Amino acid sequence: MQYLFLESSKYIIAILLMIYAISSISIFGAKKTGGKTAIAVIQNSVNILTVLVCCIHMMLISKNPMYLAVLIFILVCVFLFLFVTQSAFPECNILLLNNFSMLVSCGLLIVSRISINKSFKQFIIVTVSFALCIGMIFIFGKIKFLKKLTWCYAAIGLLLLSVVLVLGKISHGSKLSISLGPVSVQPSEFVKLIFIFFLASILWNELNFKKIIVSALIAALYVGILVVSKDLGSALIYFVIYLFVLVIATGNYIYMFAGLIAGAGASIIAYKIFSHVRVRVMIWQDPWPYIDNKGYQIIQSMFSITSGGFFGTGLLEGTPTTIPFADTDFVFSVICEELGIIAGISILIISISTFIEMLRVSSKINDNFYKQIVYGIAVSLLFQAFLTVGGGIKFIPLTGVTLPLISYGGSSIMASTIMYFIVQSIYIRLRREDKVNLSNKKTKH
């Protein structure tokens, strides 16, 4: 019986993730509330079943009882995400909530597979992040002055990035984080959200060419500090966020073309100035001559992805830990090796459905400030996923950024969680305002 379960579990996991991915897209076509509710129930059931099958599989393979604790912790997280949130905020966006729960569950499972010790740290960070976000939803609807903090956002963001530039510790040639006692924090993950709020607050009203120039200069300062810190992956994300938010604010696609030309020019300059950029481009073009050193990461990543096939080797039955930074930069390769390419594609579809839903939410918001915040968050999350996955499969050069909600890293998962719940807060506020307006109309009639 044990052998039968272990052999069949990898197919079950792939099928479950595929069912969830299909449901996350099909929900857009469900016109009735009952249909959407049924799909949501399917998604919740698939989420829980996936966690159960994965943890039981790892327990049977490893004979390690700690995976029982992993199972309990993840199920507690799922319960908190899905049922506590919906009970406290019945107006919340169910698809975004379900997708958030599924992605975090997959991330916790993969991190647990790589290192149980790291997974418990991740559990603590996820739980603390969730508690903060629930509190944030309660107060978010009551804050009325967020639009007026334009220069506070600009100053705080630039100050935090400057602190990293001056005091940050060097990791793989870049200044990414600062140490606060035993805790290491990567401020650029949180400043990303501050940057989005800055753009929304300066571009939401009475837009003119002067404001566009000022926003471009401040954005250039953000990106410039990141470039000097050699955090080029984050610099690219900030640049893309600015470009897309500017286009949605102005409705002028000329800025997009101008930005792409400027970005291409900046890429050439970065290639000329930074040796590690030249190395990454070189191994992206042909890593095989450098298999013993510089090209080792990307070659091991490709080996992992292809060795798993469509259904994967099974959790704890592959060798993904041979990839350096498997739990951060190359977590997608780990997923493809042990859970299969179908699972990897399913997670990408879930990320895309999240992006589409955030765009749908953004399109229904009349207030340009909140519209641009939701839009900026959607672009940030999807583009960061593109950079991580694209680098891991050798579609683009490596950038060293994490996969939102899935990769190991306290700053990354906390910042991504806050982003998701900022969108939830805006959506809940929108739903409540709609109810009040509807009630007022009925009263007048």
C-alpha cells in the first residue's frame, strides 16, 4: 500500500495542481454567484488535499516525524488564510485569497522539502505577516490621508535604500540587506510598495507634464541607488513598475516606447560597467564552457527541470539541492524537478490569474489613487515572477530575485503578503462603499 501511494502521489499532486490552475482561470467565466462559490470550494479542497498528499509522501520517504509538524503548521496557515479572513471580512476577494493560500502552501512545502529548519522560520514569518495584514485591513478603510503623503513616501523610500547603500552587507557582490540583531532585512522588498504609493500619490490627480518630470526624477533616484548598490534585479522591477503606472495614469503609450528605449540604453550601459552583468549575459548565451564555475547554477537548474518530466520525481526523490540557492533564486527549478513540469506550469497559471484578477479589480476602481496602487502591485508581482522563472529556465539572464510567496526569505514573503492584502483592503473598501451607495439609493426611492 505504501509503495502504491508513493508511486501514485506524484500523479495525484500534478493533477490536483492542474485542477486548481484550470479553476483559477475558469472562474472568470462564471457569471453566477453560485458557480463562483462552487469553484472556490473546489479550490479550497484541492489546496488542502495537495498539502496532505505532499506531507504524507515526505513522511513516508524520510521517516522523519517532523513532517507531521509541517503538515499541521501548513493546515493551520490555510485555515487562517481561508476561513478566518472570510469570517472577518465576508467582502474579501475569494480568488485572490485562494490563490494566495495556494501559492504560500506550495512555497512552504518546497522550503520544507529543502530544509525543515528553514521552513519553521518561514512559518513564523508567514504567521506574523498575516496577523499584521489582518490588522491592516481593519484600519486601512479608516485612513483618509494616504494621498497626501507624496513626499513622505519619496523621502522614506530613498532613505531606506540609502541606508542599505551605506550600511548594507555585501552578498554575492551586491548590497541587498542590513542586519538588525539576529534578523537580516532586505529593505528594497518593502520600499517597492512605498515606491508604488509614491507614484500613485503624485500621478493620481491634476496630472501635468511637470508632475511627470518630477515623478521621473524621483524614480530615477530610486533606481540609481539600487544600481549603485548593484541590486540590478530590483532596479529593473522598479523601472518597469514606474513605466506601467505612468502609462496607466496618462493613457499615453508614447511613454512606454520611450521607456523601452531608455531601458535598452541603460542595459547596454550596465553591461559595460558591471562585470557580473557581463558574466550573467555570457552564461545565458552559452553556459557549457563554464560548467565548473560560473555556468554551474544555470546548468544544474536546467538538469533539474528536465529530469523531473511532466509529473516529477516525487518530493525528496530528486536532487534539487545540488543547485546553489535552490530555495531562493531557483525554487521554480525545484518545483519542476520533484513536482513536475505540469506543477510548474500550474503555478505560473495561478500567478497569471492573480494578475488578471488584480487588473479586473483595478479597472472597477473610480479613485485613480487606489486604481494605480492595485495596478502597480499587479505589475510588480507578475514581473518579479517572470524574472525568477525566466532566469531559471535560461529564457533571460539571471537577475537574482525571488519568486513571490514561494521562495524562502523573510523580507520577500512578508512584502508579497502585504501587497496581496493591500489589494484585499482596497477591494473590501470598494465593496463596502458600493453597499453604502446602494443602500442610500434605496432609501431615496
